[in-house]
Amino acid sequence: MRTTLLIALPKGRLFDPALGLLSRAGISTDGGQGSRKLTFQDSEGIYEFVALKPADIPVYVESGAVDAGIVGSDILREQDFSVYEPLDLHIGLCRMVLAAQDGVDLQQVQHMRIATKYPRTATRFFAARSRHAHIVRLEGSVEIAPLLGLADAIVDLVETGRTLRENGLTAVEDVSRVSAKLIVNRTAMKTRAGAVRSLITLLDKVVYANS
Ligand code: PRP
């Protein structure tokens, strides 16, 4: 059995904020720099980390292949994962919005087509408003879909707003607030209780100090 606690970190825009948070919590790593190894340890050998595609992290944590992970609430809400979710980390803060091309009134659009990486979240959003929308699932760069005529609007993340602006889009309505969460495997929560609890305590202190 592993002696270290194995934690999945999200590749991409959340990776550096996640390492920064760990560092402020006194968990220092080199982030796997200069190595081709997919896993790396903290300097004290208490934790082991693996950098994964964000969407895969809840899958690994739910199965127990890794003990814990850091992942955006956008991904957690898109599917139902059976994982323990003890802490909002207050990093990766952004909004999920419905956005349309500048000047387009979506109320006037019949048979609205929505491009998104979040089909279930978007479906729930429109169902809650009793509006019918045809969802077009894309893998990324969804802001281009209205420009190319694939969709009338998008449901996507906005952080600085720059991508929307530069592609002639305007946020029409908020879908949800998004932030990164710590998630933990349900079995690890019991079998690795001490290690998990001390990780939560370390991170919680940093989150609390910053809030
Ligand atoms: C995300 C998101 C938006 C953009 C928003 O995309 O999907 O496209 O960032 O950021 P901004 O408001 O600061 O401009 P990401 O870079 O993760 O790539 P993707 O489009 O391939 O999903």
C-alpha cells in the first residue's frame, strides 16, 4: 500500500494556482518541472501528485485510483460523481455564462442552438427556465461557434471577459459561479482519515486566511 497520499492536480489554467495554494499551505513541490515523470512528490515525501486533464480528475478520485484531487466546480456539476467534497479552495474563480453575439436578442431566436463544453449543465439551465434549446457539444474554443453560424449562443466560462470581448460576444445571463474544490475518494476518507484530515486542515487555513 502507498504510504503517500496521491493527489490529482488539474493541467491547464488551474495548475499554477493549485501549486501556489499548496505552497502557501507549506506543501512545496517542484511541480514535476524538468522531468518527464507524470508523478512528483512534495519535498517531505508526504504527498504524491499527478497532473491530469481536469475532466478526468473526478473519475480517478471516484474510483480510488487517486486519493484526492483539485478540480473546478464546472466539471463536478457536469456529471454526478460519488466523491467527498470537503473544501472550496477559492482559486480558479470565474463565472459560467450564457453569451450571445453583441446585439442579438435571444428572446427573438426560435429553435435556439447553444454551443458548449457543458451539455448537461446547459440542458439543466434551460429546462429550469422552461426554454427549449438544442445543445451542440464542443470540446473547446466555443466562442467561435456563433461567429461561424454553428450556434446562436454559448454557455461557457468567463474569467477576465477577454475571450468574449475579442469575439464580439456579450454575457446575457449567469449560469453559475465556478471555483476549484478539493475532492476526496469516499474510501480514502475513512482508510486514510489522518492524512486526509491534515491536508484539509492545512488547505483550510490558507483559504480561511485569504477570505
Ligand atoms: C476558457 C473558457 C473561455 C476562456 C475564458 O477556455 O472556456 O474560452 O477560458 O477566459 P477569459 O474570460 O479570461 O478570456 P480555455 O482557455 O480553458 O480553453 P478552451 O476554449 O479550449 O476550453
